[in-house]
Amino acid sequence: MASRSQTFVSAVLCMFACSGAVVLVLAQLSPSFYAQSCPKLESIVRTVMTQAVAQDATVGASMLRLFFHDCFVNGCDASVLLDDTPTMVGEKNAPPNRNSLRGFVLIDSIKAQVDSQCGAVVSCADILAIAARDGVNLLGGPSWVVAQGRRDARTASLLAAGSNLPPATAGISTLASMFASKGLSLRDMTALSGAHTVGNARCSNFRARIYNDSNIDTGFAYWRRQGCQSVGGDYNLAPLDATSPTMFDGGYFQNLMAGRGLLHSDQELFNNGPTDWLVRMYGDNPAAFAADFAEAMVKMGNISPLTGSMGEIRLNCRRIN
């Protein structure tokens, strides 16, 4: 009889092989896309991000989360940055994002400085991609080459944001299906989940975990209940990785092995399932995690970008031209 892990992995492999849908687009992106039109682009972004992270280390995690929430909803097209209009309800107020996403003002600031140096030639989508990379690196994480040439969407979708972003209550099968639909493997999924080595979560997203789950360290559950009562305090925050909340390291995976994952979806990665071995490897070998995370971020950054004549280069990241 096949084990749970073997059966599950076979199902996921079939999901890749049997599906006719192609989500991960091989687009015309290039690290030298702005070599002539904006040669100082990356240095401008890096300077602003360095200043921002020095003032508030949580900004690095905010940029990373903003990029993830952009790419998983109709591709990496800066649709998450659009404000609502009388004719369009965008992604900012979707349940996973409402009163939760941060970093919009910082993106505005970077965009203004880039445009002052180069004119309006750089997309908000590319600025977000570079800022996310720099946010990770400035917190001690890896760096990677960011291919550029994305263009900005002219619309956004509240419904798509609500249905494409993995919920904190998701089990391993749901998580794997959602990542596979974006062309991302179990290894990519586990590495990208390591982004939770930085940042915070709201009480409403981990209440069920600390009061109801059995696969949780009892001392950890008791500790977290002090700041997250069974009723009320939905917006109270707790660090996703309490051991080193502003350091991009392997602490997240070590927490999972100890039953101290804050979100139900986090602990699902280490729960006698197909990703246990990856959690162990990343927890024991931070260099392996860093390498796989960087590779997975490159793959995620290439999810369905708008290129060529598609979309536009926004003058203001919050609204279409």
C-alpha cells in the first residue's frame, strides 16, 4: 500500500503533467531591461529600502508579502497596488489583504524617486519585485537577480484575490494545489513559506490554531493565548517566528519541527506529510533554504507577467493612467 506521502506526491505530479493550463509564462524579461532607460534603477531602490528597513525592520517583510500577494493574483502585474474606483473594486480590500497589507506609501516613494531620475519608464510591478528582493536581503536573507520588463495591469480583482491567496487555515493538499496552479512545486512552496521567518500575523488568523489544534507545543499555545483571547482582539499581532522575527534565517523551520508554527497552514508543512523532509533540511541547513528560496522567488516573479504592449507603465502606482 502506498504511503500518504507517496500518494499525495503522485497526485501533485499529475496535477503538473495532466493539466492543460499553462500558468508560468516564459516572458520576455531581462535583468538588463532598463540598462539604457534607467541604469540606476536598482541602486535607487536599494537606497530607499536601506533607509526604510533601518527605520523599521518589519518593512522588509511587508514588501515581500506585498509581492507574493501581487503575483498570486493574476500574475506579477502590480494589480495589488491599485486603489478602488467607482467602477472597479480592487484587491486591497479582499479579506486576505484588508487592513493587513503594508508598504504602499513606500512603493509610492520609490516610484517618485525612480521617475525623477529616469522619467516614467519603470513599471510599478518591477519596482515591487526589486523592493521585495532588497527587503529580504537587508534582513540577512539571500539576494537574486531580478529579471525586469513587467508592465502594470489596468485592472484588479477583489474576487481573484479572495480565491487565489492561500488561507491560514489551509491543509497541505489545498496548499499544494494552490501553488501547483501557479507552476510552483512542493519544494518551491516549502521554501517560499519560509518567508514567514519574518513578519507578523493577526490573532484572527491564528486563534483556531492555538486553541483547537492538537499538533502544537502546549507551552507555545499558552504563551500565544496571552495576546490572543478566544474572543476579541482580532488585530493583535504576533511574530510568525518568535525566535528571530526580523532576521531572515532558518528559525521558521526549526519552529515547525518543535510544533511551534503560528499558523495552521505553517504547521501543515511538518505534520507527517510530503514536505517534512524539506522542513528538516531547511531547519538543519540554512544555506540550502537560502538557495532554494532565491530560486523559488525567481520562479514566482515570472508568474504571468504583462510584457510588450500589454498593460501600461503607470504614472501613479495607485491608479491607472
